[in-house]
Amino acid sequence: MKYYLIAGEASGDLHGSNLMRSIQAKDENAQFRFWGGDLMQAVGGTLVKHYRDLAFMGFVEVLSNLNTILKNINLCKKDIESFNPDVIIYIDYPGFNFRIMKWARLKGYRNHYYISPQIWAWKENRIKAIKRDVDKMYVILPFEKDFYEQKHNYPVHFVGHPLIDAIAQRKAVDHNEFLATYKLDDRPLIALLPGSRKQEIKKMLKVMLRMADKFPDYQFIIAGAPGQDESFYSQFLKNYPATLVMNRTYDLLSLCHAALVTSGTATLETALFKVPQVVCYKGSNISYQIAKRIINLNYISLVNLIMDEEVVTELIQSDFNEKKLSTELSLILDATHRNRVFANYYELEHKLGGVGASDQTAQLIYESIQ
């Protein structure tokens, strides 16, 4: 069978790669063509476009790059027609994927959506397009099944969260080897996860790095995003005692004592590694003001959304400043507070279900297109 996958972010690349491996285990003749990244490319098949060339963050940024986005959409349509897949698998990334899936339905292709766009947060009217254009929807958050089936009468498959698979499959890292490789000492590690896009890294990392001088008993380690070059981070390291680690985020999370994390999938990854964290977010003021008026959520982090309570502190926009970040970092380093966080993290993992999201989704896709 021929599978065409579209992922536009680092998290989609991760989940897409694991799904591809699971498909290969069930379909030995599987052929892949995809938009994604290095992880998907490592599985095999043909990479059409890397996600680092697709990621535009915020309303203003999208508008300023509209011409490039439209060119990519046209390229994708032509490439799908040339490949003529048995199924198209969309992995989140709704702004782009919704345009493709509408066109693909009219062309007669099978549309399967893995990892639902967050229409429960904003643009709920997208349910109309999903009902019209998506043949199968696979959701990974427990409350999404109720949202689709009870509120919108649209059947979906809850397959569990693929991050549990990704973390379970990783090889354990040797602590001493890690310290020696990066010339680190025995002080506890604090991970800085400033995001994957240049725009957000620039906004987040400078404030995060100011903590290094305030907490000299800890070592601050930047988790370099896979879509960025090491040279990009050099501008931030000139004035702060911190270390850059490229493409080893899971290794770092498995060893660190605490973390400062830009809102996104990384907040859930950090929680699944049982690392106390402060969730941070700051976008352009115009984009933030627009989002504030159209997004109807009590929280921005997946951890708090799934638990439906503030398990981890969120510092958003003006609250993301040096003083408040220092206060919250001190709190998650306190033993009593950490124990409460750990208890909540274990409950969170229970809600997400066990391993097997990738295998279950692959089986459902394969059976459906047989």
C-alpha cells in the first residue's frame, strides 16, 4: 500500500515516524511519501518538504508568509496526484492540512486524521469540515472522544497518547557518560526547552537563561530543537553559563531535576518524564491579543488541560518575566511541592492510557484500506 503523510512540526515528525514503523510491521510492502522531518526520513520513504520550512507561528507571522504557504499547498496537491496514495494521513497541523483534505476528498482520496487538531480550544466550527472530509479520526487525549462523540455526534477512535510509546521505546542514557560528553559537573541539571521555532526561541530563551546566575547550585542545559542549527543558539550563550545539547531532549529530561518549558507538546513530555516544570509562553502582542479573544480555555499546557486543574504553573505573556520565573523555579525545587507534582503526574499518565497508540492506529488504518 502507498501512504502519504503530512506533518508540519517536530512533534508530528516524532509521532509520524513511530506510526510509520508500526505500519511497516503490518504492511511489508508499505511505500511512504511525506512532509515531515529527520525522524520520519530515518524510517524510509521520500521526504518532500521538511517541517522547518513550514513552521510559521502566530497570526501576523502566517500573514507575512502567506505566499510561501500557498506555494507549498499547490506543491503538495501536485505531489499527491503524482504519488496516487491509497490513503493520506494528516498529523495535526490543521491550517495546512484542512486545505489539502478538502481538495483530496473531492479527488476521491481516503482521508485519515491522526492526532486531532485542537478544535475544542478554538475554531470549533472546523467540525463541519472534519465531518465532511475526514473518513477516520484518531484522537490521543481522553476528553477528545467525548467532545467529538457526545457533543458533535461524530465517531472517533481514542488510541492513547503516542508520547507514551516514544518514551517507552527510548534507550536509557548513562548519567556519567552524559555529564562527561558535555563537560558537566555533579550539580543537578535544569533543562531549558524554549520551543522549536526561531521566533519563539528568541522570545523565550533570554529570560530563561537569566535564571542561571540566580541559581548557581544548578547547571542549566538548553535542549536544542532538531529543526535548528547549533550555530543559531550561539548568540544566546555569550553572556550566560549554560550548555547546549542538540537532539537529545529525552536524554536530558530523563536526567534533569527541573525544567522551564515553552507551552506545547514539550509540557506533556516533561510531565511523562516526571520532571517538575514551569510552563512559559510569550508571543507577539498582536498575536496574543487576538488569541486571547478567540481561544476559550482555562489553561494553555496539555498537562493542566488533561487534569482540568493547575498542576503546573503557567507564566503567560507579561507574567513571563525574570522575577516571576525565579519565584516559580524556586518553588518547583522545594521538596514538598515536588511530591505533590509527582502525584499529579502519575494520575496524568493513568488518564492517558498505556502504550500502543502507534500500533493501534496503524492496525485501524491498514484494516480500513484493505
